[in-house]
Amino acid sequence: MTAPVVAIVGRPNVGKSALFNRIIGDDEAIVSDEAGTTRDRHFSRAEWNGRAFWLVDTGGLADDPRAPMDLEIRRQVSTAIEEADLLLFVVDAGVGVHPSDSRIGDMLRASGKPLMLVANKVDDPSRTDWYEFYRLGMGDPFPVSAQNGKNSGDLLDDVISRLPEALPEDEAALRVAVVGRPNVGKSSFVNRLLGEERLVVSDEAGTTRDAIDSPMVYHGRRMIFVDTAGLRRQTKIDDGVEFYSALRSRRAIERANVCVLLIDATEGEFHHQDLRIANMAWEAGRGLIVVVNKWDLVVGEDKATHKFEKKAHEKAPFLQHVPFLFTSALTGQRVTKILDLILLVEEESQKRISTSRVNERLTELLARRQPSQAAGREVKLNYATQVSVSPPTIAVFGNHPDLVEEHYVRFLHNGFRESWQFTGNPLRILLRRKSGGAAA
């Protein structure tokens, strides 16, 4: 299911970023006393009472039509309003109703989107007059203090109650997110695979703005391909459209069973941004396949696929467990081979190993190498079992799981992979106390 989007909007310096940080629980957004500090948008996945949503922090809306930055922020916020499922209109209770608040309120009402009026900086309700915000005609102001957290839980309760119900996905379908930087050929690749021009293809980077679903059936299995907008480095997401392209791509990864990462063969190696996207899918627990596109344009010594893969493995060791496919969307070279790889990676994500076999393998690994012993405390691992799939997860139980060093966890990880591969999927190892208590 796709999480809905909640956008925080308002004029500069009313505490939007502070509220964003309060909700997501860290200091991801820049917070400053200087008005207009947040110049672009930040977004993060948030969860409250078991309900997940994407939270977006926007730049402050100002009133200077001569300032290019203010015009740009207005355009960005307009995109945020268009995309959001719920708007949080933040005002400053310490200042009272500002002329800009009325103008922003009119803009939000015109959007027709569900909205909540949030009166921030109400540190002490008995000493702060936030009732004057009824003058905005936007319903009951919700008093909070982003700085000290007062009423933030009640605010989130109200937010959750107003979010639209998430639409269920086609549970029988295998969802495949086609991700990558702009202009690496994602749309051309999906079009070649589907055999028709379903998606717009252009030489201009970033032509695909939305995540577009395209279904097909292969060997009796229904697949839904999602061609996403290209993900750029965050510093280059300099307008509302690019920002929401990134957000939609993250949401597509969230919905996917398998991610197909397209990279440009003509660049000679993995780009830093390619690695960031691969890591995003891997950390999300999704199956992953790397497609090196435009391989027909590579000549000479650079044509060696093993050299390309070796460079990628050196940059990101986890890619050793990921299948690579070298293709050309333009000529169709090896494009259809991706279908069998997708089925393989999905099958590997669902692989279940019996507890007896997992324990046999653990015994072999312990015979080969014991975990390091802590001073005065014997560290023992007793048994292991696979506890979940997609991604495959193995829990290893012992007396002091907190004392097992990271390098030994990697040893176990590699040992289990030697036996069962789990090709194209992250393998998670959980260390747990033998009595049933959990540890990292």
C-alpha cells in the first residue's frame, strides 16, 4: 500500500521545520531563527499509531514578487499542495494573525484539499491567545508547541484520522519498480519490454514525472512495471516537480517487490547516485537487479562485463549478491532476459529454509570460527531459525547477543549466503537473547 502525503505549509519562520522534526523525531530539516532558512523541501516517512505517511516540509511563502527565490518557493509550494493528501497550515501564535496568513489561507482553500490549521508556539495555552486565528475562517486552530512537543501527539491523532484510507494493491501481482537517475533509458527499457510505446520517451532528462504503472503477464505471472521519474542528488532537486519526482520514486520502491535499477553503461562505472538508489532499495528490503543500459554503445576493453561488475562490487560490497544484466533498450539486446531474473529474485525473496538446516549450517560455521569472547564473559550462540521472508531474515539466539561483534555478524551472513544465496535480496541477521529478549 502507498502511504499518503502530508505537507506542512505556511509563511516563513512560523516553525514549520521544527514541527517537521518533532514529528519525524530527528533534526533532518535545518532549523534557524532566520526567516526563510528552509529553501527547498525535505521529506521523510513518518508513522503514528501504526499508520505510515510521508511528511513534507516546504519553504516559507513570502510576499515579495520581486524576489526570484520567493517566486520559486511559491511554485514549489503550489506543487506540494497539488500532491498532498492533507495540508497542515502552520501559523505563529506568538505573533498572531499576519496579513500573509490570510493570503495563504485563501490559496489553500482554493485548492480544495483537506487541511488543518495549526497554531504553533503555544508553549502555555493559558498565556497565549491563539483564538484570534478563528478570523481566518479555517475551522478550529490546533494549538501545539513544536519546540517542547506540547499537544504534538494529539495533533498526530487528528492527522491520522483525516488521512484517506490506503488503497489495497493487487496482492497477486508482482510489482517491479524501474528506478534510476534521469535519462538512463528507463522509459525506453519498459517500452521495449512491453512491446509498445506506452511511456513518453525524450532526450531531455526527467521527462517521466510520475510513477506510471504498466501491467503484463509472463509465464502465467502477472507483473506490474512502475516506470519512475529519475532520482537526482538532493542538492539538484531544485524545483517542485523534481522534488516530487524523487518522492514518487521513493514511494514506488516502497510499493515494489523487486526494484530494477537502470544505469548508463557509457559512464563506465557506477555513479554515486546509482549507489544511493541501490542502497535505498536494499535498505527497504526489496529485491534488486542492476540493468546496465546502452551497452551497445560501449567499445573496446570497457566492453568486459566482469570488469564493470568488479568496479561496482568495490564501491558497494552488497552488490556482489545482486544480478547484473547488460542490455540495450534501443536495440532490444537481452532486454527480455530481465523477466526471468525478476522471477528468480522474487522466488529467492520467498525462500524458506527449515530450522534444522539453518542450525546445521550454524554448527558448521561455529566449528569454523567462534565469536570473540568478551573479558570475563563467555559469548555463546546456541541456535538459529529463519523468522521471515521478503527480505529473508534469520534470527540467531545466544546468551550475550549484544557482545557479538559486527565482523562476526558478517561472517554468519556470508556463511548463510554460501548455502542458500538469496540472490538479489538483502539477508538480515537478527541477534536475540536465548531467553527471548531482543538485541540488535
